[in-house]
Amino acid sequence: MKVVLITGVSSGFGRAIALRLANKEFKVYGTVRRKVDPIPGVSYLNMDVTSRESVEKAVGEVYGKEGRIDVLISNAGMGIAGPLEFTSIDDVQHQMDVNFLGMVRVVQAVLPIMRNQKGGRIICISSIAGLIGLPFQGVYSASKFAIEGYCLALRTEVRPHNVEVVLVNPGDFSTSFTRNRSVVDSSEAKEAYPNYIKTMKVVEQEENRGLSPEFLAKKIEKIINRKKCPTRCVVATPVQRASVFIKRILPEGLFYRIIQKYYMS
């Protein structure tokens, strides 16, 4: 039975993944920062990804009980939206600390275990926002772009140890992420960037009618069970998958004019 550690299982993707894997042949550990309605078959751990001590304690607890960690699913994250000019440095640091450095802390805690057991699989939840810079979600996009660069380098480094790294890029999904997103809410920002509110309404509408987190959970299960991992898996609607492809073939200036027209006109 594979031992799976999932960060951030209180809601959204993490909860859906934990729920699906717990009903299969996996030993599932999930991290939370608060009390949640428990999922049968999931062992819960208190972890704050912004604290190295907290991360190492939780990972050590799993290893102490199981003697191995076969799969890490780095999912914990949050979002901040707003004009970049008016996003405080404190908010930028918090966004990067949770989404990027939080993932780094967990990976660094798990990797020695996987190296010593001569194998493992690391699945990092990125985003289409890690492939396309999205207006008024620039800090969130930056955190996901950082994940992209880190994981692509990591994949090459750890391959000799039989450790595989997979990037998963979700598009729009209907989860609690939308209502939990922090936003810059100043009259000055709205006056300077009159398209800000309109753009975020478009974003929220698309997220609210997006795919279900259970759809992503099925994809994650397939990735875990595959003999050979892909480098990347884009999990999104056909239109969003097409946008990722189009970005590769169009001049960047033209592509981002299309993005601007779509979100801001």
C-alpha cells in the first residue's frame, strides 16, 4: 500500500484528492491548519507550510509511523488579487511564502526519505496561471511561475535517485478558493485601474462554473498509478488547454493582447 502525503486537505483540491485516494488502496496523510470534518481513512497532521519546524515535524511523524513516503502531493496554497502597483510588499511576501516557499519546505523535508528508499513521486499543483501571466492576479501567477522553474530543475536533479516530479496545471475549478481569495480593496486602486473589478468578476464567473475538484482528483489518481510520469499535466476545459497551446505558437505580444481584450475590454 502506497503512503501518500497531501498538503492542504481542508477544502478544494486537497480534500477531493484525499477523499478519492482514501477510498482506494492508499495510506493517506493530509495536512491541515484547523479542525475539519474528517474523511474516513485519512490520517490528519497539523502543518503550517510557512514554518520549517512545523513541516519537518509533520513529515517526521509520517515517516516514524510508516517508514516511507511514496507520494507527495504539494497542494497547499492561497491567492491574492489586485493591481500589482497597489499590492503591498507584505502581501507579495505572504503569497510567495505560502505557495512557493511552502512547497520548497515540504519537498526538502520529503526528499531525503525518497532518496534513501530509492524512489518516490512528487506531484506539485501549479496552475495555468503558472504558464500565463494573468491580469490582476500577477502575484499569484508569479508564485506559480516560481513553482514551474523549481520543479523543472528538480525533476532533472532527482531523476538519478528514481524520484519523479510532475507539474499539474489546473484551469478554472469551482472550489472555495474563489471566495477565500484575498483582494486589494482600495478606492485608489479601483480608480487607477477601472478594469480591475470587471476583470475579477469575469474570473470569478469562470471559476464558479468551472470543473469540479473531483475531476482533478481522478487525474491525480491516474498520475500516481502510471508506470511512467509525464512532466506536466494540464487539467482544464478544452478552451483553456487550447490557450496554453496557442501561447506556445503565437508571438507573446499578440497573445497578451488577446488576453487583455478577453479580460479587460
